[in-house]
Amino acid sequence: MDKTPVPFDNVKHKKGFALMITLSVLAVLIALTMVLLSYFEEVQEDAADTTALIQADVYYSDITTVFDKFKKKKDLFSRIYLYPIPLNSEDGRFSLLLRCSPLSNGANINWLAMEKQQDMQEAYNFAQSVFEFLVQQYNVQDASRLYEMLLNEIQGKDEFTKGTTGRLRQKKGIITYKQFAQIVTKYQLEVDDPKISQIPWKKYFTFSSNAKVIDAEYSSAELLSLLFDIDIQSIKEWQAQEMKSSLESFVNESGGSYMAREKLIAGKNFLEESQCMVTYKSADRQYSFKFEYIQGEAKHFEFYENN
């Protein structure tokens, strides 16, 4: 049979076409491999986060159980307020740090909206005096506008935290520092007032709906100075003493009047109102969670990945 020879050019074309197919398939395979690898890494991350969340839940349960069993709460929390508790295993595989701070160690920011409540007049007046002191001390450009924004948020008239989830949407009032900071940021952008960011709000105010009196024993020197009209340096020296006298004795001996502020402060009663933060490692990654421990009840658990 007569065989017609295949043109050499045609053979080259077919080889080129086959090579193109091979490269295309290879490119698809490479792309698919990259997608699968990224998906695998994502699954690994999700698995790590899930494991860390389970660990957090166990730690949370264990820590609050210890808190519940501890009868002398003031001794326990006074220690944790001053010194965070580190827990580490010898092999380094376990590492955890527990910090707690009092929720009611300042003037409640929500007292600013209690002008019409007769039983809260002293609290309202003190919160007003603290706010006025700060805006004057730091030369806030439009204090009335900032005050208006805070009142609107406390009373639920203006929702600057609109779109957020969780506890911020559960009730009226300013109930976290994060919520308060959002309002201050909005004010700063609206008024273009850079000095507002310099104010150490946490030294003077607390941001909890539970705070009805001030746990003055754990307050900052700055707040105590305003509360009792005592020189701040004297207060810092008293706070630095290892074996210091009671707050009542110190105030009276320093020319202040402890009795005049009795309605505003917790006195000798320990307020079981704390916020705790736990930081720990899981699979070489850093995680944390926080919760509030109020009158023997743990609540408002929040989990964070610290990467």
C-alpha cells in the first residue's frame, strides 16, 4: 500500500500542541495544588483555633471554680489586682497568665446621665466634676459636644456603636471601655481635636453598668486626689507603702474627710466586681479570653486570638 509521508511541519505542530496541553495541565495542577495547600493550612488554623477555644473553656471553668471555692475573696483579688499570676509547666508546653482588675475603681461614666435621679445626686455631681476637671486640664476644644455624645449614648438616643454585636447591643448605657473609646474616636474625627487622645480616662472613670459606688481602696492616685481633695504625691507615697494604714485613716490624717464621701465609696466592704483576662499558648500561638466575675457569678466570656 502506498503510504503518504506525513509532512515534517505537521509533526512539529502536533508536538507543539501536545506540549501546550501538557503545560496547561501542569499549570492547572499547580494552581489546584496551591489552592489545596492554602485550604489545608486554613483547616489547620481553624482546627488550632477550635482546640484553643476548647482549652479556653476548660481554663475558664477551672478558674471560676477556684474563685467560687475561695472564701476570703478580698485576700484573693487584692493579690491578683497587684500581681498577675503566671502558671508554667517545667517543660514549657503549658503557659498561662491570669490578670484581674476591679470593675468599680472609678466614677461610673453613666453617672453623667443621672441628673434627675434624686438618690444619685452626689454620684452625678462627682462625675460632673471629674469630667470638667479633665476637659479643662487637657484643654478639650468642644467639651459640650463630647458631653452631648456621651449622654446620647448612655441614654440610647444616638447609637455610635451601631453595627456591633454582643453586649454592646444588649442594653442602654456605656458598659465597656471599647464602647466609650468608639465615642471618643468619633468626637475626635468630628471636631479634629487631637488632645482628646491624651486623656487617661481609665484612671478616673469605670465603664461598667454594675458600678454603683467607687471601690476607692483600688482607685488611682489621680482619682483619690479629686475624691478627697488631697495632694496626689501624698497619695502615691501612701499607696507605695508595704504596710500602709487604711484608706480612711490616711484620708483623715491628710486633711480630707472620709465621712463626707461615704455615700460614694464602698468603704470596708469588698466589692466582688472584677474583670479578668487570661493569656495562654496553644500550638505555639497566643490566645486570650476575658470575663467578669461579679458577686460570685462569672459572665460575659469573650475569646480572642492574639496574632
